[in-house]
Amino acid sequence: MSPCSQKKSECRHCPSFSAGIFSELSEDELVLLEGHKSIHEFKRKQIVFLEGDDVQGIFCIQSGKVKIYKTTGDGKQQILNIAQPGSLLGHSSLFTQCPHAFTAEALDDSQICFWNQEGFLSILQRNPPVALKLMTQLSAELNRAEEKVLENAYQSVRQRFAKFLLMLKDKFGVSESQGYRLDIYLSRQELAQAIGSTEETVVRLISEFHKDGFINIDKKNIFVIEPDKLLTYTKTGY
Amino acid sequence: MSPCSQKKSECRHCPSFSAGIFSELSEDELVLLEGHKSIHEFKRKQIVFLEGDDVQGIFCIQSGKVKIYKTTGDGKQQILNIAQPGSLLGHSSLFTQCPHAFTAEALDDSQICFWNQEGFLSILQRNPPVALKLMTQLSAELNRAEEKVLENAYQSVRQRFAKFLLMLKDKFGVSESQGYRLDIYLSRQELAQAIGSTEETVVRLISEFHKDGFINIDKKNIFVIEPDKLLTYTKTGY
DNA sequence: CGCTATTTTGACCACGTTCAACCGCTGTGG
DNA sequence: CCACAGCGGTTGAACGTGGTCAAAATAGCG
């Protein structure tokens, strides 16, 4: 193994390092961070951890995408978030002393880093700034979740779907001649689970948005052509 | 002022002290905690802080109840939580560097403690266990919020209302001969805003539950008579 | 090429919202 | 003391969104 490939697996070389919670660690602490870390390979559709499982530690995505979802008693699923490189996984269950509150499943073949509970907590205790950043992130996620409660209560499925497409565009959109290609594949069912609706309704909305020229469908890809038009759907009245 | 009344305002004498985030502070630290604290009186319907306001610090309820809600662009409100003595307020906005993400309004005449940002953060930095407990609480709230997203997506208004009544019973129910009296007054409108529905639908559900003998209405009070029956409504199929 | 899974379309229906009117209570002013 | 306004709560009727079920079309794959 070349020294170069070794370096690439270090957190400091992660593309999202500077935006993450470890960005202000000293050299020495970074060495410790690497020491506690292990890197795991997950194939598409593979489960990273399952709702109800005991919490072993905390994950951070190096490459790939991971969907976070909860399951109801009768098997229906609600996708809560699509995690991307740099996202922490399982951090909200690390402190509550409860089993995982949701499931994490790889959407792509992914490389995901792992710290066990003791290792991560020791880093946290030695580095107040990391703890502070983690609190900031938990707070932001909490606010986002409550925002979603509000939206789901008062917005139509059409509005929620438009908003979801715009979110995907911001997170995974790559500018191409046709418009923004969403560099993520979700089945109609998954799209429905993300906005709290049904497959059939999503299909109808896609064909409606397509007919209106807001989006385009090509093979398995969705292109967002008119983000501004979609944005107006977000507002009241639709 | 008698020494006794002075003591009563100290955190260590708060009924919820042992369950709160400050429970493991040393004597010295508790003195510092008191030093940074101020106590404020809020009348019913008075705003503690407003969505969009700059964050000045953090609150903790000593007595009374406070509703936490968000407002949509067109003025509709969604009640996210009913905070009770011992609850922190504004802790999720303390770290995000953003304005308050929601409004806090007193439901009763309430006594609410306050620490400004620097004061609270200095306590946090000197006491890692407090930080850890705060993280635990943020995590728990995050999980609860995502749970709510799931529920709102797949449960009927009837199920959500039954669940909400049971939550009120657990939090504010006092056992009386008639059943559990909910020691909290919420208008039909507020009940609707809590479950993401409308006044009229809530009225119909109340009369339905009343007719079925699950609850009783007397003056402004709601009594939960058959919590178990309400619980079955929570399950799938209603 | 046949088999399965996913997507799409269509018809139907129910839940819950909306709008409107009405009720009952309380406080206020003549 | 009564009349009336105002407010929260209640009831009724009509409508529409979006979910359900069934079936057809399409795509994916051995």
C-alpha cells in the first residue's frame, strides 16, 4: 500500500473535514482520532445499523450516500434524511442510552468510518470544542426536524414534493445542459416515503411537474429544470 | 425576605433538580450557577421569546407551563411542545448562532429562570458532565421530533389526538374520582394546533370520544376516563 | 424470450378541511 | 335589568385532496 492511499483515509483528508466537528483538533488529537477509527465498506442496500439495535458507537460517512429511516409497527417507512459524505450517523443515539431510534441503509456502495462508544466519548471529553460542535449540530438537526413537523402539518403533498426535489437539487444536483441532474437514485416508493405519501401520488406529481416543464425524466435520472417555478409551489396556495 | 424564601429560588431546591442537567454540580459550581441566574415572572399569554428574535441566553421553567410553537408564513401555528417545570427553553438555539426557531408563550403565570449566553456557556465549559447531559437531552428531543414526523405521516387525526390526550394525561393528569383530570387548559384551537388539524375536527373528536365514554368534559376540564381504550386508538386501523 | 419487479394509469371513496350558520356564555352599556 | 356585541365552541353540509385497490404497461434480468 502506498503512503498516499494511507493518507487518503485520514479524517483530515476527508473532503468535508473543514466543515465537520473535528476541524479544530490538534495534530496529537488527530492521531488519537485515527487510532480509534476503523473504516468499513458497505454495499448498496446494506444496513449500517438497524432501528432497535444496541448502539456500539458512531459512524461518519467518507463516501457514498445513506438513507435514514424509521419503520412503523405495520412496516411502513418514513425516510428522515439522506446522509452524505461528512455526515455523522448514530450520534443522536450515542447519549440517550437507548437502542438506535432509526435504521441507516447505504444507497450507494459506501465507505463509512466508525468509532466505538468509549473511543468517541474519550475524544469528546478531552476536546470541549468538539463537544460544542456536536451540540451545535444536534441543535440544528432538532430545529430542522421541528420545521418538518410544521411543514407536514400545513403543506400539501405537492408542496412537500416540490420542496423535497429542491432539497435534492441543492444536495445532489449537478449542473448539466438539460438542467440540474439529481445525482441520486430513489425509487418512487422511496420518494413517497420521504415526503410521507404514496407511490401513486408521487407518480402523478412527477408527471404533472414534467408536463409543466419544471422537471425532466431520463432513464433513472430526474432533472430539475425550473427550480424557481418549483419554489413557487412551496409557497401557500398549492 | 426570610432566608427560607431565598432558598426556595435556588436550583437545588427546584422540584425537578435531580432530573435536570445541573444535578451533578459541586457546591462551588452551584453557587456560580446561582450567580449567573435571574428569575423572571411571566403572566399567562405573555411571550418568553419570539421566533426570529436574537438569542440572549437560556431559560429554565421554575413554575408554570409554556407552549412552544412555530408559525407559518400565513399565520398558522403548530404547537411543538408543552414545557413544564424543569424544562429548558431556547437551548436548541443557543448553539446554532441563529435567531430563535420558535416562540415560547406562558400558558400559566410562570416563574422562569434565565442565564445569559456567556454565563451559561462558561458553566458548560467548566463542567463536562453538564454538557454531556445537555447533549443527551438534545438527542432525546431530536428522536422525539423525528418520531413525530413518522406519526404525522402515517396516523389519522383521530390517532394523533388520542395519543396527544394520553401525553397530556401522563404529563398533567391528576387522579380524581371521575378519572384523570388534565391540569392544563388548551382552547380547541390550541388542541388543533398541537395535532396539526382544525378546530372543527377536534370538536368532533372530543364529542366522539365523549360519547364512547373515553373522556369526560366538565367546565373547562378534560377528564381521561379510559386511557387504555384511547391507547387502542393509537394502534393501526383507526 | 419469459418472468418478475417497478412504474403508470384509472376509478372510486373516505377522511378531514372549509365555509357557514348557530348556540351559549360573559361582559358592557343604555 | 335587559339588549346586544363578542367570543369560543358546536353542528351541518359540501367539497377536494389524496389514499386505496385493481389492472395495465414498462423495464429489468436471467
